Amino acid sequence: MQTWDPNEYARHARFVSDLGQPVVDLLNPKRGERVLDLGCGDGALTEKLVTAGCHVVAVDSSPEQVWAALERGLDARIVDATALGFNSEFDAVFSNAVLHWITEPDTVLQEIRSALVPGGRLVAEFGGAGCVASIQDAFGVALGKRGIDADCANPWYFPTADEYRGRLEANGFTIDMLSVFPRPTPLPSDVRAWLEIFTRPFLATVPEEDRLDLVNEVRLLLEPALKTTDGIWVVDYVRLRTAASKVT
């Protein structure tokens, strides 16, 4: 399973919340609205919603991240996205860089719909089809040499625009906007840190004493595609961004 270290995340992956401002802008939070931040992490974006005057409940499945959000003074709770348990309580559900970690998309959409008031809106961004394809391919090669099927360890759900549009509609949403677009993302440090943070399910397929060798091998495979001549690592992110409303 994927686990999170808030300090490590803040040091090497702060770009995730920093690049989430367009999703906040798409939400266009209004003073007095009740908002559910689904997958709040350490609460960096939750704070923006609170500053805008929203009443925010922040949820995440990671106890460590929820603790970090609580330290910011936020209403943060340990809750699994597939079992939110809310009933018509929120004007909006906001989610950034989370839904691709959940391989039960229909269950999550049903839970989100239940949490929203009639006409309430979902605003989300997460990985779309083709996201980090080079990294998935590199793990396929490296684990394949070890007799391991990387697909069995893949923790991500990266849908196409048409697929996710169909899921939204099937689960009771009307779509206000939906787009899939490439967003090559420079890393603040070596790709090794990214791999150690974001690919733990792949790394867990080998014994702990072999994981450093696996990271180094994947890094070497990625270098021609992702490392610039200036020495900057740029990961091949693709994002799916959507705004949808609960059908009344």
C-alpha cells in the first residue's frame, strides 16, 4: 500500500499543492460554503479554502497527513474515500491529485454524490491517461527482469476523458467541464526522491534490501527521457481536470 511521510512530502513534493491553485480557482470558493476537501494531504490547499471563508472538512486516509493538517488548525479527519459516510452535507467537494490513487472510481463518485447537497458541485484534478507513462514503462522493464508483473503492483487509475465523462454521468453528475492535458512537471530534486515517495507499491514487490537497487535501475532507465541537458528532472504528468454538478 502507498504510505506518506508529511516531512518527506513537503521537502520533495510540495509542487503538488503549489500546482493546485488552478483547481482552487475552478472551484471559485464562496464565503459561507461548506466544502469537503477529499484527500487533503497536509492541508496546504485546505488552508486556501478556509481563507476564502469556506467551512471546510478535510479528509484523508493517511493518519500521518491528517495529523499534519491538524497541526495547521484544520478540521481534518481520517476517512477512506470509498466510505465517506456523509449525507447531503456539502455545497462542494474539492479534490487535487488524489482520485488517481483510488481504483474504485464508481464507489468514490457514489460517495461524493451522497455527500453533496442537490446541485452541489465536484471540482477535481488528478492523473489522466498517459500520466507518468515513462515511469510505468521503466518499472515494467525492471520488475520484468525480476519475474514480477508490474501491472499487478500498479496503484494508479488514469482514465481517458471519455471514460471519466461516462463514469460521472452514470453516477448522477452533469459535466460543466472536463479536459485531459499534458503538464510536464519539473522536480525540485532528483527523480530518486520522487520514486521513493510515489512508487512504494512497486518497490514493495521486492525485498527491502533490494529496493535501492530497483530505484537506481529505474532511475537509469528514465534518465534519457526525463532528465534535461541542464540536469533537471521533468516528469511526464498528464492531468484530468473536471467540474461537475450533482443532478437534482
